[in-house]
Amino acid sequence: MSVLLIITDGMADEPIALLNHQTPLEVALKPNLDTIARLGQNGLLRTTPEGWEVGSDVACLSILGYDVNKHYPARSVLEAAQMDITINEEELVMRCNLITLEDDKISSFTADHISSAEAKVLIDALNVELKSEFVKFYTGNSYRHILKINQFSRMLKCILPHNHIDADKSCLYIQSSDKDDKSLIYTLNQLIDQAQTVLANHPINQARISRGLKPANAISLWAPGGASTLPTLNSNYPTLKKGTVISAVDLIKGIGKLAGFEIINVDGATGLADTNYQGKAKAAIQALQTNDIVLLHIEAPDEASHEGNLELKLKTIEDIDAQVLAPILRETKGWSNPPLIVLLPDHITSTTTKTHQPGSVPFTVCHPSLEPDKVQFFSESEAKQGMYQFDETSELMDLMVMLNKGV
């Protein structure tokens, strides 16, 4: 039997005054999500261990059963893996966001979700002006890119741009508690300043401004990491021999690649509310027929939350329900050996504060062989009535493996 693990990024939320102090999951029209919860077993899972910043890197690794205190390659390293960037022992990689500064404050950590085509031109321009034998920029997707520099440090301190909207641009500067990093800090902060000069009047940005879009006129460097290895999922869970990842996001693809998964790219998968939901569902259905585990990751709710767009977040939940879950349930219902469906957000993303928040997230596991608990709807509050309340991040993966063996 196969396992379909659906991670709906940032779909959990906090009660919102405009929703009569309910969460989007409690208000959205989501009959298929509720069906899975009603027919399945439910609970709450703490996806971020004590002392860690809430983010998809830590949360998704934890959901897959990894102990991030032992095996955490850094977000930039995971994304670099998907981009086939080699990292030597003496090298450092960092996530490089294209961002927007207005009045010397961070107004967008995505530069209005700049297109990948526009971003490539800007990253190429940064390489033309700033690349050296020590420094190189690598083009990723949309606002997400990578910087590699040939000097390593474990002591760098950087801000997370998505948690610093409206902060002064001075917060972009990198610090270190190691005095030996003086030259590295100087180089990195100089790159931050020089990038603003390169990007300020670039034709791409001038064209964006003329269309009423925010320019990508600065960079944010964060999530530093070096050469690292991550055990394959199969080495930790031998019954899961073959896996597949379906996602629009390099971070999740990078986790999958290092975990030994096949990566399936779906045309039109953007990571935003306009993503190809139906194409991702179809790819998951096909992959379930030949894989032990399929990880289907959907980014859209998280991006809507970071925009503070409540209407859009509700729409992403309803689109996931109608365009992803409906066809999956319809198709697999008649299978003689249906998959174990496991669904959860990776973390809470508050539409009110536009940031990730600590706290446990609701999850459901569903298979015809399982005795349902008393939960009737998929939501944060209903999950408190579920039969599982997990504080250890690996407990859901352990449950998945146990249930997979037993059905």
C-alpha cells in the first residue's frame, strides 16, 4: 500500500476578528477535507521542535521524521541541492531573496512575486557586476535565489525577510559573533549595498514600476549553510523504498532530492494561488501507483497568508479541496488497495501578522481500514478532539509507518 502525504503549506491560522474569531479552516467551504477528517483519525502535531524558528524547512523535515537537531542542512543547502549546486567544505551558500525597499524599509520580501523570467535577468545583472572568483549568484524561481561564497562560517546572524516587513533596511546587514568573520561580513554587507545600486534603475524594475508593480531593488541574504548530508528516508524507514515529491518550491524539492525521492515537475505549478492544482492532483494519482510514498506539497495558502490576503487564503483552501482532494478521493475510491491519506499544514501562518507562528497544527490520517474518531471537520479546534496529540515531531511519521504496515 502507498502513502499520500499532503502538506498544505501555512494553511493553519489563528482566529481572525473578521471571521467572528474563527480561523479560515473553520469558515472555508471544504467538503472533501471534512470528509477525510470525518472518515479518518485526527489530532494535533507539533512540527517545530523547541528552540527552532518556525519555517517550512524545519517543519517539513520534522514531518518526514528527521531529527533536525542532528540533521539540519540549512534552508539554502536544501534549495541548492535542488538546483544541483555543489558545495565544498570551505564554501558557504545563502538564500538570496529579491526584495523591495520603499522609503528605506522592506515593503515586500517577494518583490510582488516577481516572475522567474524577470528574476533571471536581474540575477544575471548581479553576476555581471558583482561576480568574482569568490562570489556567484544562482538563479532559482521567482524571488528565491542562492548566493555562494568561498568562505565558511557557522556564526552568521541574519534576519528572515518574511518576518521583517516594514523594518528599516539596516536590518538586512549580517552580523557574526566570531571576530574571524570580519572579512566575510564586510564582503556580504558590501554585496547587499552594491546590489541595490545595480538593481535600482535596471530596465526590468523600471518596467515593473510602470506597470504598478513593486521593483526588485534589493537583496536579502539569509539561511547560511555549508556542505552537508541528509540520510535518505529509506535508511530511516526501510518499508518506504520509493518516494516521489510533487511541489513548485525548490526547498521541498531539495528535501526530496536529498531524501532519495524522485522529483516530478508539473507544468503550471507556480507555488501561488494560480498554480495548476488539477495537474498536481493528477501527477499524485499516477505516482501513487508505483511509489511507496508520495509527498504532495501545496504552497498557495502560505503565500496568501504572507500577503495578509484573507479572501485569497480562503480561496486557496477551497481550491485545494475542490481541485486536489476531490479528484484524488474520486479516483482512489475504487482502488482495491487505496492509499493511506495523510494531510496537514506544515505550520501556522497568520494572515493577521503575515508571519509564521509557533503552535501545533491539525492533521488527519484516512484509510478505509481505520476506525474513525469523533472529529467531524478539519480545523484547528476540531483537531483537539482527535485521538492523537503529538508533541514529538517524529510521531506522525512513526504513525504513518505503523498504519502502513497494518493495512
